Amino acid sequence: MIIDGKNIAEEILSDLAHEREGLQNELKLGIVMTGGDRVIDSFVRIKERLAHRLNVTLVREELPSGATTEDAVAAVSRLAGTCNGIIVQLPLPATIETEKVLASIPPQCDVDAINPLVADNDRLVASPVAEAVLEILSRANLDPRGKSAIIVGEGRLVGKPVAHLLKKLGARVSVISLTEGSRSELAYADIIVSGAGEPGLIMPKHIKEGAVLIDAGTSEDCGKIAGDVDPTCETKASVFTPVPGGVGPIAVAMIFKNLFVLASLAKK
């Protein structure tokens, strides 16, 4: 089963567009970002297109070269005064302390569920990538309870929130790094979710027949967007998400779903 993330995202966005018709208030999504990175720019353009489609005003705070942590925190603060949701587009430059910037996102605006000072169980919305993984498992009629799940990488956007989600759903979860030795553990996993950002990291030899393979890793390889999983794994996996066109479109749709939830909660 090859997951068509674009079609799934389209269904989610169609529902949101219908929901938006019943909302009279202006919705704003703020993005703090640095310019000049091709991958980051492409991600932001996708969000801009969807914002336009859903009648959401997207407000960009582009940090100049040499921006400091204080500059980035100030940008978040400016957006917090006017926006329903805020995204800090990662990665930030080395001159900026990422943890401090993420910690400055008000919980009621945190569409990425990424503020490190908020416990997972206290978040108002879940991580968009974790929500995308849940959507994929649901559509594949897969219950992770009791299954062996391995998460590759322990990043903020993929590894940590997905591990939390799968543990909550009853899976036996392990998190591994990028070493060849640790990759040998993949052969025993029923579910593999990778978010390492390392092209071709997982090959068919690393997985068992029938494994559920969810690739949430994104990087640039020879001028193209690539995932962590080699495409030849498709023939061995029972569920496979390609890159591009798998997890990514669903996760972006979930950002806007989270924005709608946060806007709704703010009215109560």
C-alpha cells in the first residue's frame, strides 16, 4: 500500500475550506524564518499557497543575516500580538538559540506543538507530523497497540512527538540514531518512522518483509527533495510513504487544522 499523501491532504483541506466558510473572523498564521535556503523557501511557499486557499492571512517575519536570539524572540512576540498561530521555520542559524526562540511561542499559538517548556500531555494540539502518522495508520487500518515500533532520529518535529504518540497508542517504541549497528534493529520492527533527514539511510536489507514504513525525513539530494528511505523499499513494505508526496502534504494540512482548533479555543 503506497500512501498518496497529496490525496489525503486534499481531503483534509477540503473539510477545512468548508469549515472556513462558516467563520467570519480573520485568521492569521505567522512565520518566523530566515531567507536564502532553498528547502526552507519551498516549505514556506507551500504554506503560503494553502493559506491563500483557506482565506488565512500569512504574516512573514524574515530574519536578517546575522540575526540574534533576541531578534528572533522579538519577531515571535510581534506575531503573538496579532496571529492565531505561529511557526518558527527550522532550522535557525547557529547564531540563534533555537530552544529559547521555541520557548517564546505562546502555547495558544503553537500550531507545531513545539514549545519545549510545555509537556506533551498539556499541549492544546498535537504535532502535525504525529497527526499525519496517525492519519496514515488509520487509513491503513493499522492498530499500533502491541506492535514493535522504531523511530529513527529524536528530533523536535518528528522523532519525539511520534514516539510519544505511538507509546500513547500502546506500541512498544524504541528510538535509534543513525549508526549502521543501530540500523540492524530495524529488521525486527513492525512499524518504522524515520525523520533523520539522511537520504538513502534505510535500504531493503534493513527492514523485514511487510513492515510499515513511514518516511518523514526530508533533505536535499542532488538538487531534489529526498527522504530517508530508499524507494526500492516499496516492494518489501506493506505500507510505504514516498518522498515527496507522502507524509509532508498531510503534515502541512495538519498545521492548518491545528490553526483552526487554536482559533476556535481562543473564542471560548
